Amino acid sequence: MSSSDAMAGTVNGGVSFWYAQAGLPAPREPLAGDASVDVVIVGGGYTGLWTAYYLKKADPALRIAVLEQKFCGYGASGRNGGWLYNGIAGRDRYARLHGREAAVRLQRAMNETVDEVVRVAGEEGVEADIHRGGVLEVARTPAQWGRLRAFHEHELAFGEDDRELYGARETAERIRIAGAVGATWTPHGARLNPVKLVTGLAAVVEGLGVIVYESTPVTEIRPGHVVTPYGTVRAPFVLRCTEGFTANLKGQRRTWLPMNSSMIATEPLTAEQWAAIGWEGRATLGDMAHAYMYAQRTADDRIALGGRGVPYRFGSRTDNDGRTQPATIEALYEILVRFFPSLTGVKVDHAWSGVLGVPRDWCATVTLDRSTGLGWAGGYVGSGVATANLAARTLRDLVLRDSGRGGATGLTALPWVNHRVRKWEPEPLRWVGVQGMYATYRAADRREAASNKGESSRLARWADRVAGRG
């Protein structure tokens, strides 16, 4: 069976596969005129909803409103790969800026965040298909094996002493990937259904008394004001939680680059197919390629697999309800069968795309300006399922401190708080730069696959320097 046969009948877009399973949520009412609250949150994804949750739990008397342009979970929160894990963008840079101990505290906070999300979901009755199988990252070439061992040692140095390193045989005992030469595994991770998490969280937040307005696009944010076509919401604290959609806001075009990531979901696999693959532990799966992939074994026994397709659209444009180019779907399918040749011919039921927020220095941040009451969090660079929760608890503590309801905490002292970064270059420079960067990463992967050298391609090191990563 050809790849075109495997993709015949594939549903393309429709926001994401996760919504195809659950159905789109019933719409909430839009804003119906001017309003005044204590805290207004722009964005109904993980960051905005978690922030509303923790603020309301801390002070039930707070009047909180969430404004969402489409529906809660329309963006990355409803399209991601379902990786709840302890990675955070920018940790190494924070170590250079603030010292290793500060970065270690940030990493420990991320480790604990995985536990926190699982705990709250359980306490609040949010059934999100969470399975704590950890995170497994594999190497398939000598160069990837060299990077993986260095990565493993680096993580140990930041306090992850429960991380494990596997050779080819031990890797195959966990999952049988063609050509895998080794892997590293951390217990600080879980697989989940992202839509079940975000829709469950939205319902919990509403039950606490937070007002959630959907179908309410925000046209401008300024101190004390959030402007929409239907009215202006006034509040002492205005929190921007828009991540990959930040570029749509007035004055924010170059703040965070909306990077595209695409996914496919297979048909449910048979017991015989799973027996050939293994993956009984259901760890989330990644690799050490420069243009990396990520995958999970879903609760209904599919493989949901993602990676970069078209990395960026000119002018920071975002996609149309997740629709994905056929060439991207085919490229992801090729990764699937390269990893698992026994699945050649398996049907692809769904394909979709979404955007994530990338700052110019690739560092996630949380900020609250005491002089204006304007705050924001994001720039997660693809690791937002867990990072959004830590960001939300940090925003909670910053708001409580600056409103006189609380004081400084361990979270407000983390090194990513109030970190500032320069804007992205204007067009066409950023389009050319991003396209060239990922073309170079793919060329580096091809060069490494054709070589037996155990060191990374110089092309990738050059692309890292141009991108400002690390």
C-alpha cells in the first residue's frame, strides 16, 4: 500500500483530532458590553484558565473574567501532542544569566509541576486520559547517540538523578524502533488528552465563579483596559495569555513568533501491531534529530505523531482551523513508517496543525509590570502543557503580591520572572531566517543519517547560532 493510499480519507484540520473525538464544545456567550473586574485574562487556553483557577482558589472574592476569541482550547491547548513533561525553554540561558542554582530551582519547579497537574486533575474530577509513563527520547544515528548521552549527563547535572540511560537492547525492551541505538528516560512525564484537560479545566473554572466570554476577539490591550468589538473590560490587572496567537494583537507582531507544528493520528492499531512495536509503558516518545518528532500512544491505541511541517507563515499568519499541507502529512507519515516499518500501510485518520510561541531568545517567561498592571506568560517553545501551569501559579503569586494580598514566594523568585527579550526581526527577514533555519536542520539530519560520525553536523551548530538558541 502506498502512502497516498494510507492517507486516503484522512480528515484534515477541523482544529485537531482531539476535537474529532470529543466534538467541538458548546459555545459560551460573548461579551455583551463594557465590564469591570479585578483581573481580566486574555486567552482561554491552559495559561489563562490555570491562572484563573489558581487566583480564584487563592481569593474567591476576586472578580475574574477570561476573554477568548474563539472557544477555550482553540489554540495550542487543544492541538498539542499531549506531552505533560518537565522540559522548559531557556533553562540553560537562565543558568548563564542567574547562576546554576537558580536554574536548578526552575527545573525542580518543573519536575513538581507534572505532579501538580496530575493532582489537580484528580481532585477536580477532570478525566484527561492521563497515564504516567514518563518520557522516552531515542537516538537512531551515531551523531544522535552522541547528543543523547550529552543531553542525559546535562539533565543529571540539573538534579534529575532519577533519569535513566539505555543502550539498544534496553531501548528495544521498552519500544521497538527501527535503528534505535539508545534512549534516555525520565519519570517526570505523562501522556494525556489535551482537549479533555482544557475543556475540563474550563468547566472547573466556571464552577468557581470565573466568567468566561467566548467568541470575543481582543483588538487592543493597554493598562487597565482590554478592548473588544463588543465592549471594553476594565481591570487593575490585565494578563495576556495568548502564546502563539500573540502576534494578532495590536503592537505585538514581533513579540513572539508563531511557529507551526503539525500532527497526524493513525487508525487504532491491532493487538498484533502493538505486539510488534511494544510500547507497553506508554511513555511519550521523542527523538534527538534536529528537526525532531514527538509522539504518544493514545488511550484508544492510536499513534499521534508530530513534527515541523511548514515552520512559519509570512507575516506571522496562523492557520485556518488546523488545516495542514499534504506534503507535511506525507512527511509525518514517512517518519512513522521509518520508526515502525511494520506499520507501513496503516491508515492516517486525522491531520492538523497549530502554532506555538517562540521568543527571539527561545526563553519562556512570566512577567507582571507593577507600574501598569500588565502581565503575560508564554514563549513555551512547544513545552507548554506543563509550563503553562507553572506560569499560571507564578502569575497568581505576582498578582497577589502586587495587589497587597500576598508577599514574595519561591515562584516569584524564579529566574524566568520579568525576563525581557528583544523583538523578532521585521519581514521579510524573519520569514527568510526561519525557513533557512529549518532547511538547515533537515539538511543536518540527512547528513548525519548518511554518516557514521558520532558528532553533530556543523550545519546544525550554525543554525543554532543564527537562531539564538541555547
